Amino acid sequence: MSMSLVQKYNVAGPRYTSYPTVPYWDESTFSSVSWQDSVLRSFTESNRAEGISLYIHLPFCESLCTFCGCHKKVTKRHEVEQPYIQAVLKEWSLYCALLKEKPVIREIHLGGGTPTFFSVEHLQQLIQGILASADIAGTHEFSFEGHPNNTTREHLQALYDLGFRRVSYGVQDYNPDVQKAIHRIQPFENVERVTQWAREIGYESISHDLVFGLPFQQLDDVLHTIEQTTRLMPDRLAFYSYAHVPWIKGNGQRGFKDQDVPKDDLKRQCYEEGKKKLLSCGYYEIGMDHFALKEDAMYQSFQQGTLHRNFMGYTASRTQLMIGLGASSISDSWYGFAQNEKNIDDYYARLERNELPVFKGHVLNQEDLIIRRHILNLMCGFKTSWQESAMYFSELPQVLEQLQEMQQDGLLEITEQQICVTEKGKAFVRNICMAFDLRLKCRKPDNQIFSMTI
């Protein structure tokens, strides 16, 4: 890849887990009532046909990983587990009372934080409490994020017995110096052990998260990490760019200096060479920064055009309604977004008042919905079309004009009614989506609020 393209397009930009992106939510039109209305509308339209998804945020970690951009609470006090489980189940009961009809759950994902911070007994209590008020879809996907250092065989077995068939392990990098900088000391043997346990128990999809652009990381480190990873051949991989946003995350990302973080050319080389190695080992690129073996459901979903992206990342199954439970969780009704209170005490206080603990959100207008579809198409399938009149919006000619330069650079092809991202352009899909982001264009941020696109 031309390094001049990296220099040209390496700008701050969103990762588009939603549109509009969180900094551009219009809170003036949002209220708890408008959010509940959008949930009911989506639930009525989709519950029996496709079910709903649940994302459950488990925020506690025993130590701080300095690369992490998630909302978390660092503590070694495990007595926090039971009150938190009770609060999440209380929140779920409020949603069930709102929905009236019994929900059909198609997808559950436990994220964090560190879900395996919680004991086996408390995770069982949580999932059993959720499922007691719901039906399970015939084709469902339950997954969780496991920390290789504290995921036990008992964790894996208990969650498997509750219907979980996918686990994701955060690997990041195997270089000890990099691990020390990000405060995540995690030898290969730990990852190998939990991966083998999951296979022995019967998990159908095992994922590893790898990160390039970490402090002190060199190209050889990335390639060595991929070599070690391919010894285990996880079914799918996230291979994504470290988001260096210390102005947002404060001291958590100040455990090293800005100059310690790989920049432009080196960072893109890490991605390009890493991607080449993954492809040579039998992985296929699906969506942005994600790879899967041909047998994995994520690859099959990509091939069938049913891959979806939301605040949980890429998913093989799409549901119109995704309810986020737990402090800081974000819910998506398709017609609106809502984020829960980030502070755990504030989250508890809302629930004690029998209120849904949402504190901000956005109700999508008609133009938002159209733009959202285009961005999802580009993120999930590397193409989008306005052949159907419902996909046309008045600013489209200006968007296409802005994309002309990217077409000249070989990043995409524009035909009469379609855009297709080229192989060369896949690394710049965030930049391409930014051309559609009307809210970003209307109100450029005064300060940097997004990570760099490259």
C-alpha cells in the first residue's frame, strides 16, 4: 500500500458502531418516554420473527489494562458481585414489564470489564434469572469475553451448560515489553490452556482479539503474535487498531508516552503484513478488522450478506432490538439509542426508584435511518446501493462528489447506483463512511474526540 495514502487519509474518525455516533446524539429530542416508545415499536415489529439481543456489561476488573477504552471499575473486592447481579436482574425485570409479551432471546453477549471476574455461581444466577423471563430462539448465539488469566474450566463448563457456544479471549500481543506497557501480563501458555479447554468442552466458535499499534510494538511483534495465534487456529479473529484516546480515558492511557505508540507508516505496515499473514493461514477478511475461518458462522454470514454491526461489534445474526443491561451499556432499538448511567452508584440509584437507568440517547429521524443503512452496508459488506428509492437522500450527490478523490486513489468504484469498496480500500472503510456522515460534516468537533482511522 502506498504510504502517501496512509498519510493522506490518517485522520481522526469514528469506528461506526452506531450512526449517529455517540458524540452527535441529539439529546434534545430524547427522553425516557421516547426511548420506551421506540423499544415497544421495535419489539412489536420483530420479537417473534427474529427475537432480541441482550448485551450485559460486567464492569469489574482486578487490574487496569492501559490500552482499554471500556467503562470499567477496578477492584479486588468480590463482594461487589452480588449487588451488581441483583441490579442487572432488576433492570431486566423493568424491561420485561414494559414489553408485556414474553421476549424471545436470540443473542446474549457478556462484555466488560472482565466477565470472568464474577464467580461461576453469580454468572449462573445472572443467566438463569434472565432466561426465566424469556424464551430462547431456535437458532441462538450466546457468547462471552473471557480473560485468559482468570477464566477457569468451571466458568467455561457452566456457561456452556447454559447455552453459550462462543467465547472471545483478549490476547493483544505476546511481547513481554508490550504487555508490561499495557499492564496485561499474559503468557501464551494461559491463552493456549483456555483455548484448549473451550474446545474440549464443545464451544463451536473461539475468537482471539489481537491489537496492532500498541506502545513499543514493532512489526516483528505483530507477526510473532500472529504466528503464536495460528498455532491455536481460533475460529475467528479481531485484528484491530489500538485507539489511542488519552484525552478521553485519562490516566488509563497515560502509562506510556505518546511517542511510544507506533505512528502512520509503521502502524499501517503492521496491519498490512499482519493481514497478509492471516490470509495465508486460511483466514478470510470479513467486515472491518475481522477475520474468520471458512467454517465459522461469521464467514458464512458475511458470504450471505447477513453480517450485522452494533455496539457489540460484528455479529453473525441481526436483531432489530438490542437491549443493553448494566452500567454504561448502550441499547439499540433501530429507531433510537440509549445509554445507561456510567457511574455504578447512579445506575443503582435509578433502579431503586424503579426507573430504567438511561441517562442519554438519540431518536433517529428519517435521514438518520437512511444514512445508517448505508454505513452498515459499507461496514458489513464493503458496498452500498441507492437503487431502491428508499435508500436515496437529498445530499447523496454531494457525498458522491466527495468520494470522487477516493475513487481516483483506487479505494472504491462508483457506478450509477452503487459504491463498491476495492481490496485496496478496505483499510480505509472508516474514511469512506465519513463521507456519508452528515452530522459530522455539519458540526466538525473543535477538539479531537475520535481515534485516528489508520
